[in-house]
Amino acid sequence: MQRNATRIKWIGESCRLLKATASEFETTRPFHGLTIGTGIHLEPKTVALLMTLKAGGARLVCTGNLNSTQPSTVEFLRSEGIDVFATQTTDPVAHHKSLEAVIAEKPDLLLDNGGDLFAIAAEKPYANLLGGTEETTSGRTRLLPLRETLAMPILVINDSPIKQFAENRHAVGQSLFESYMRFTNRSTNGKRVTVFGYGACGKGTAACFRNAFAQVSVVDIDPVTALEAHLDGFNTPLREQAIRTADVLVTVTGFADIVTAADLPLVKDGAILMNGGHFPHEIDVAAFREHADVIGIDRYEADHIETFHLRDGRSFHVLGGGHMANLAGPRPLGNSVESMDLGFTLQARCLELVARRAVGAEACIVPVPKEIDAMVAGAYLDLAR
Ligand SMILES: NC(=O)c1ccc[n+]([C@@H]2O[C@H](COP(=O)([O-])OP(=O)(O)OC[C@H]3O[C@@H](n4cnc5c(N)ncnc54)[C@H](O)[C@@H]3O)[C@@H](O)[C@H]2O)c1
């Protein structure tokens, strides 16, 4: 028998840890009688998490984040009887209405991404809110000043070492490498690749390009980190030299203006520039587009590549307009399923802890408890053996 299967099914089947957690939750029902409000990207990987929470007995009321809601995901969740208040929108006002609609349902637990839901709950408190989780560093920064008002357990997933090494170090490197291939269909063999930033993401990126037979240089403004890159066997030339020699240049620092129009005289003929940092401000593409030395731009619309032609005859290319390359361009897949499976299992286990009232207000905006890290790591290794 042949059946049509969807991407949601593929991702669900690939999240082995969440699948195992869901089948345990079907028996233990940690969320029985509780409503969980969620404000996290509505895309196939999150579906695997939401279905796990549902298996644990939760009633779910969901919305997404700005600009990332996938209509097919919303349709699927609704077909599963889940309440979804979300549309694909870039309008913050429309998005805020969806967030308000989730809070109006007075969920017992919140699964937040960026602090949107807890910020509203702090303004409009209600009695049955037990606490929940926050996915990101930016959410933690936003909620910290509200700690005394919130005074409930809120566990921050990003601060788990598992999230740091599984996603930032390993998954970002792999997906940026995949993005380079996906956008360009060009090889890396023998190419000179310069990676700006040797933090968690930069380490993985440098390693993935080196593993693909490129000659990798690293630039990091922190001399201690640059020394680490040197001892890891990467070239660590001065910044100017690193730009001059790069066939491929990748920024992953988290800071603005890493490569600017002032660097145009240095850029090698034919170089490819791409960004992996969160904001599209690391490579100043807007300034390139306006610069007097740029005499023409070819836009490969379908492939999201721009080729800049310079007055002196050189040209260079920018991928995805300088946006996070692994979430830009044709068929952007983001980070690997396994890295998200780990992060989302941390989510499920932390919510379980709060639902069981095993943590109190002392755990307001704190990292994932070590025993949960150990439990999730052990479970992943058991499946891998
Ligand atoms: N693409 C993705 O899927 C994805 C996933 C996770 C994180 N990120 C983003 O990637 C970025 C980096 O994250 P991280 O966890 O590696 O951060 P990190 O803080 O661990 O590392 C950043 C590194 O950049 C260096 N740096 C800062 N300014 C520099 C400069 N001018 N020149 C050279 N080096 C410089 C710092 O010294 C540091 O070593 C952030 O914007 C983060 O949000 C992207």
C-alpha cells in the first residue's frame, strides 16, 4: 500500500526523543487537566513538541512568532483539535492580538519564545498560572526585570549546555555549510573560507567547512578566543588579510558591521559572503547596494543571490540578502531535526516539572535543572546506542 506522507510526518518520525517522551506521557499524563499556552514558531518541528504535550494530557492554545507561522502547520494542528490563534503576519499589532487571545484562555502553563506571553501575563495576572518555560536568551533578558512580578517557575531552555552544543555548535555549523551548498551548488574543496566569530556557532561553522576540505581561517576580536582557534589548527590571520584571501566569508558573531562598505577594496574577486548571526546586520548589504564603487547588481531572484559588480572589474556575491543563511533562500530548513528534538525534549521535561509543582518561585528565570539535562542526554544516548 502506498500513502502520501507529509513533511510534518517526516519531522515527527525523525524526533525520536520526543516520540519516546510522548509514549511515556500517554501513560503518565503529567498535563492532565491543564492548559498550556504556547507562543513559539508554528512549523513542523514545533508540531512534534506540541503533539508530545498533547499526549501528556494537555489542552493546548497556541500562537506563533512574528513572520514564521506556516499555514499548513496551523491547518494540521487544528485538525488535531488544537486551538490556534495565529496568522502568518509581519504586523506586530496583529501578532499581539493573537498573544492576547492565548492569555485570555488563562493557560496553567506557558511555553514562551522571546518573553511575549509572560510579559502579557505580568501585566494581566491571573490566579491559575503555575509558570512554564522560555526558549531564548532574548526572552530571558526581557523577563528578568519582571522577576518579582512574575514570581513563578520559568525555566530558560537556551541556558542548557545541551542547547549550546547541540544547536549552536553542531547544528548551526552543519546548516550553514548546507546553506552554502544549497544556495550556490558550488564546492568547498580547496576554497579559502574565513569565519568571523569563534563562539559556539563559529566553532561548528569553521569545523564543518574544514571537514569539507576547505582551508579555513578564523577572525575573532577576543585574543583568547582567537588563540583557541589557532590551537584548534585554524589559520588566524589579521582581519584585513582574512578578508583579502577569502573565497567564502561567513559572519557568526551576533554583532553589527562585521563586514562593511569600507571593506570593499579588500574583497576578493568572486568571493561569496554569507551571514549566520541572528540579525541581518553583520554584513552591511544595504551600504553595498548604495555604494558609488558598485556599478551594477545582478539579482538571482529565485536563488536569493546578489552579485555586486565593482568599478575596478571585481565582483562578489551575497547570499540571502545577509539574513541568517540557514533560514533564508530557497527551501530553508533551519537547524537539524536532532538538535531541535533535544531542545524540545528539554522543553517537555521542564514543563512536566512545573506541572508537577516540583519547582517553585525560587526557579523564576533560571537555567534548565541539571537533572533534566542529564535525563535528556542519557535518553538520547540510549536511542543512539
Ligand atoms: N543561524 C542559526 O540558526 C543560529 C542559531 C543560534 C544562534 N545564532 C546566532 O549566531 C550568533 C553567534 O552566536 P554564538 O552562540 O556563537 O555567540 P558567542 O557569543 O558564543 O560568539 C560570538 C563570537 O564572536 C566574536 N566577535 C564579536 N565581535 C566580533 C568582531 N567584530 N569580529 C570578529 N569576531 C567577533 C566574539 O568574540 C565571540 O567569540 C548570534 O547572533 C546568535 O543569535 C544563529
